[in-house]
Amino acid sequence: MTTSTTTTSDGEFSQAELAAQFLLSQVKIQPQIALILGSGLGSFADELSDAVRIPYTNIPFFPRSTAIGHAGQMVIGYAGEVPVAAMQGRVHLYEGYSAQQVAFPVRVFGRLGIRAAVITNAAGGINSEYKQGALVLINDHINLQGQNPLVGRNDDRFGLRFPDMTQAYSKRLREIARRAAQKLDMNLAEGVYAGLLGPSYETPAEIRHLRTIGADLVGMSTIPEVIAASQMGISVLAISCVTNMAAGLLDKPLSHVEVLETTERVRGEFVALLRAVIAEIASDVTGPTTLPNPQEHRN
Ligand code: HPA
């Protein structure tokens, strides 16, 4: 790790502000929607028009991604008519970053005045109704990562000490996504995402446990980002790509190669869904370009 977000919240706030000002100095547009594109899902950002690509290494205090399949750059441009900021790749807790560092990009989005974020990931399918390659809307999560980006002294400028999580995955944005999928004649299931630390995949016994406690999907990302977004009042739409059936469901080992192969296979469908969803969200989200009262502008 070559960058560090300090553990004091005052540092975090001013660092996020500096990173946001830096990004705005690089572009002529004010992004309205943020995207975090997970493993193998970054190609959407290649399609943006008038795009400016900014490597994470150039953004002050930004963590650098080390995972294969993560390009590690911010792409700011237009998706159709909509100005967006898309992260091609993210960092994970299993890379050794703290939850605060993992959530730092979301803090920056908040300081950019962004009110809605589309967060994507590759996940294992626990629900046996899912098929490999399915796209699934996350409607809730179970945090089993043992970490939380809000640990430490709270900075009220980000939001509440104890933020509500009942609407962490915006119902309204999920409705919008379902409508967009319907128009595209695309199947879009819904489910609960269990987030684990990784980087080892789960054991079959862990997957049976996760199924019992109500999880439909399992992955190693997303949760710190969603918690930070929730605290800042940023509406979240989260979509998993079921890159593999979870451990023990099929009689074969799991591999990252399979994960990347599946994302490559569904790439066209995924990009089409994101394009449609962003157009619909943009016409739905109106809001101030400065931080609102926490939790007031969601859903
Ligand atoms: N488990 C955890 N994370 C994952 C998986 C999985 O099966 N597939 C893709 N990311």
C-alpha cells in the first residue's frame, strides 16, 4: 500500500475534499452519478464519451487497486447525456486496506456533490435459482467482514454517528432498474449480499451457513462503500454479476479465471443495463450539489 487515509475523520474529510477538487480541476463537467465497476466489469467506462481518464495514482489520497481485472482509473465522461464518474476497479479489504480506505472513493463522490451511485461486483451465487452469468439487484446485505468504515470518531460533516441502513439499497433505484431491465427484456433477480473478508473463497460449510442466515450472494467487496454512501445520504443501486455458483453448489473448484470469463461473457448485457439504468436514474435524481443533511435526500 503506498497511500494512506489517516484514521482521524478530520483528515478523511479534508482529504476527500482535496481529491474531489483535484478531479474537478481535471474535467469540464460536473458528474451527476458515480459508478464503481468491479472485477471484469470495467468495460462500461470504455464507452463514455468525452472521457477523461485519471489513474488512481494521480488522485490525492486515493487507494490503488492491486487486483487482476481492475484497471485502477477514474473515467469521467458522458453516458449518453448524463455526466458520470466511473471507477474502473476498486480496492478491497483483502488487499490490506482499512474499511475507511476502501470507502474513501465514496467520500470523494460525496464531496463531488454526487447523489446516486451504481455499485457493481462479481459474486458467487448461493440462491440455487440463479444461473452463472445472472445479473442480480442487491436489496440488502449481511456484513461479515468484521469491519466498518465508520469506526473511529464521527465527523458530522459526513453524516450521523449511527446511520440508518434500512434503505441502504434504495427501493426507488431498484424499481428504476427493474423497469429498465424489463424494457430490455432482461431478467433481473433480487437478493441479499453477504460480504466476507476473503481473499480465500468460502468453504462449502460456510456457504450452507450463509444460505441459512438468508444470503443469496456472496462476495468480498461493496459493503464498506455502501455504508459510507448511506451515511452521506447517497442513494445506492447495487448490482451483482453471478460469476460462479458458490462453493459446494457444483462439484468443481472456484477460480478467479472463471470469474473473469463470466464477466466477459455477460459484458454486453451488463453494459446495456447500466446504460439504460443511468439514463433513468438521471431523470429521477435531482438534488443539491453540496452535501445535504445526512439521510434527507435518499430514496
Ligand atoms: N465468493 C466470494 N467472492 C466472489 C465469488 C465467490 O464465490 N465469486 C466472485 N466473487
